Amino acid sequence: MDHIDELARALAKLPGIGPRQGKRFVYYLLAAPAAERTKLAELIEALGANVRQCPECLRFYNGTSALICNYCSDGKRDETELMLVEKDQDLAAVERAGTYRGRYFVLGGVLTLSGKGAIREKELVRAIEKRLQNGLTEVVLALSATSEGEHTADRVRQLLAPYRDHLKVSQLGRGLATGSELEYADAETLRAALTNRKEA
């Protein structure tokens, strides 16, 4: 077994990492002190033991005795709004902007025009039905301003169609440049996009 190639292949599966970069990481780790490699291995192992997925919004959070994450357990948040984001990093970006005080749902990805990708469709429908009983009136589509984000928004609108009599569906205003990912938007841009959201 070639341990260098095997680890390089494993690292190349990470988003944005190719085979050559994966191999560079391996050689960096080989040159690093043994204590650094040990610490990295411990941190990776601890992810499984200490990080949980919230059953309500499906974001990952540092596991405590709490069964749901701090956003879902916060009784001061607005039950009438539910923001749909692609990934955990997008949720974190919206929280940094400090404008939105409603609930969240993490779709877990996007759909591409070629039919690749997946989102949590069944979980979303369940979350919508549960939250409608708790006073939900608006779903905010906070998806990236990319073709994948638009395609995903179209699919979400189809899923929400049976609930449109009780539910307003809005999307972020275009303070967000076309082609930009939500994760990398600055707080001011996100605030403008949220403030200027329109019915979808």
C-alpha cells in the first residue's frame, strides 16, 4: 500500500483540492513535526465525537448536552420566518451580518443544470409542515447568485407550491452580485440583500 498516494487521494476529495494539491499537503505533513500530525489527527477524530447535526435546521454545531443548536433553541427568534441556505458557512455569514432574527434550514447543497447535486427535499417539506403549525408565514431563499443557486431556488419553489396559500416566498435582493456565493459576501452586502428581499 502506498500511504502517500492513498492520503493524497483522500485529501483530493475535499472541496477545491485537486490531486496535485493533495500530494503537496501530504509532503507538508511529512515534513511537519510529529506532534503537529498527531494534533491534526486528533482534531479530525474529535469531529465525529464532539460535533452534532441539529435535527431542526440540519446545521453542524459543537455538541453539548443540548439536543438542538443554539439558534433553534433561542426562544427570542422570529418563528414566522424561515431562511433556506445552501450550507453551514452561508448561515454563519448571515449571522455575522446581524440583521436576520428568524429560523434557518440548511439545504445541504445545490442542484446543477446537468442534474448533479442534491438538497434535503424530504427534510425541508417536513420542516415546512412543522413550522407552519408554529406560525411560519415567510420562507426566505438565501441562495447564491449563481446558475446553481437559481436552479435550486426553482426546485424549492416547486416543493413549496402546495403551501403558497399560507406562505410567502421571498429571495434576497440583488445587493448580491450575480455569480457570487453567499459565504463570501460581506456583512453590509448581506444586510442590503436581506432588507431588499422580494417575493420569489
